[in-house]
Amino acid sequence: MLSGYYGEPVALAMKIIVKVGEVLGAEKLIKVGHVHISGVSYSNIGEPGLRFMEKLLGPGPEVKVYTTVNPTCIDLGGGIDLFDKSLLPGQLRINKLLESIGVKPVYTCIPYVLRKPCPREHLAWGESNAVAVANSIYGAYTNREGGPLTIASAITGRTYYSGLHVLGNRVPRYMVSVEEPILDEAMASLLGLYIGEAVKDIPYLRYGGVAGLLQLKELLASAAASGSHGLIVIDGITPQGTYGMEERIEKLVVDWSVLRETYDRWSEPLELEGYTLAYIGCPHYSLNDIVHLVKMVSRYRRVRDNVFFLLTIPYSYYGSLDGYIDVLRSRGIHVAYGTCPIVSRFTRGFDKVLTNSGKVLFYLSRLHGLRVSLGSLKDIVEVVMEK
Ligand code: F3S
């Protein structure tokens, strides 16, 4: 591949992987079972990014491995005017390019719902929340890759053997103990934001009670946003044998006061104000999450005036969940496919954002300067809908 036998784009892709591997001291390259491409939003990468992709994907290499792709900057369902439609032509050029080499047009950040990774399986995934879920919940091995490297892995089927691909690097250095059970996504998000800020190495997390996948994915997404964590070893969840343990480990106890202080520092009170965006679906909602939401909102009449209630879900669900989507739309909830507010551009402004995602809180408040309130799904629905 490196010699150019399979063509210039494959040689260029291999050169990128080899170079990164050399810089990181990798002893070899390895095959990967699934690539997830990130960094495909035209709003984020613009014409320079698109031109780079055209160069790399030039005259048609094919993907060598099962490859999925992250959300775009437009609603691929086409029904919502909130997202800037002037970005449509550029985004469609990117999508066409990716699909022409065999990338599955799923446009979602929860690729593990479409193909569940196996313990110890090597992956090359971009998208921080997906990487954290793959490593921490499924026990797969992946670093957090940038967009160009994921494309290079897709067309070579390889990545470099370094970082979280190596068992010896998957060793927690901090024991984080939470006395209380993780009650909902808001608490999970706060814990994730706190761990991301306070713990600078791989944590081992213990908490009281059980938490569902929705809570765990909010926790991992939040920690990956505030602290770039690609792996949190979770007691009773992370498969045995996919991480190492050392005897001496620093201990950190988290109680309500720590979470309260994190909430006060990050979040506005959960109240409506002016024109409000209620946003859920970061990370994208899975079928189970959607069914849970449908059951919850069925008890309400509709969304209050002056509130734009947005849910984002994978494009791969387009056309297959119409019964559920109809219920949501009948209540005034907008459902967007294959996109999210963080990788897109809005056509209107909001006075406040309510969300159940710590990752959204992090990006929209810290990076975009918006006023954001964190709450559980149940509390947000209670505030923004009327009976
Ligand atoms: Fe997914 Fe967008 Fe959140 S890509 S993880 S919904 S920021």
C-alpha cells in the first residue's frame, strides 16, 4: 500500500498512518474491525476540508472495512428550517464522496448501536463519545482519532498500535468512588464533567446502584468533552481483561456537595427564558431512548409557546420509525436526522438552552457563550410541555 501499488490515495492514506505511528512510537500497524469517520460537517471543515477529502479519496479507493460516519451539519430528513440550508450543497458533496467509497450513510455518533464492538477488538473511531463508549462499555480498543486519520484507516483497514490499543496503557490511575446511585442523565453529566476536569489520567469509577446505557453514555460524553477521556473503567461494566490494575491507585470520593458545586459552576437554573431551545439527543438517541421519550411525552398535550424542542437521531433511522416520530411531532417536538447543533449552524438565536447533556452544556456555554441549563429528560419535559 505504501509503495503506491494500490494507487496514490491508498499510498497517501498509508503514509499518514505510518507517520502518526512513528511519532507515537508504535511498533507495528494492526488491522481494525470497524472505522467510524468523524469531522465531516461542512460547517466545521468548510472548503479546505472538503478539498483535502477529495485529494485523499481521489479516483476512488474503496473502504477496506465496515465504515460508518458521524453527523453532518444539515437535517438530512429535510423537515427542519433551524439549520442553515446554505451549507447544503457543500455537505452533500462530502456525503456523496464518502458514500462513493462505500461508507455506510448512517450519519450518527452512536455507531455502537449499529454494530456492537467486541471486547479487545481494534477499531479506528473518531467522535469522542463513541470512543469512550467503545472502550469503557464494550471493552473494545480504540484511540480517539481525528477525521483525516479515520478516513486513512477506512481505505487501508489499518491503524497504528499505540495508546489505548495496547493493554499496558489501559491501566486506571485514579479510583473515583461515588457514594450515591446515578439517578438520571443530569447527574451522570455532572459526574462526567467533574471527572473530565479533576482526573487527568484513566479513572476507575465505582458508584452506588445501577445506571442505564442512557446515563452512562451521557457520563462518558461529558467526561470526553471536559477532559478528553477515551476510557473510564466502570466497575461491573467494563469487560474484565480489557484493562490492567495496579496496587497503588489514587483515591477520590465524590459526594452530593461536589456535584452541587459542579452544577452551580456550569449550569443556569432550569427555567424558561425568552425564546428557549430544549435540546435532547446528544449523543444521538437510540431506538430505546426514542421509545422511552415517546412514552414520557404521550402524557403531555404539546410543547409550550416560545420553546423549540429538538431531538436529534441517526439518519439510519430515517423512514423506519414513523409511528414514533409522528407521536413526537404531534406534540410539537422537532426531530432532525443525521445532525446536531454542535456540528451545525442555526438560522436563529435562542435566549436559553435546556439540555440533559453535559457535552452540550460544555460546548454551547464554554465555546459558544450561550446560557445553558442542565436537567434530566423528565424535568425538561415537565418544564417545556403542557398537559
Ligand atoms: Fe453527537 Fe453532536 Fe453530541 S455529534 S455526541 S450529538 S455533539
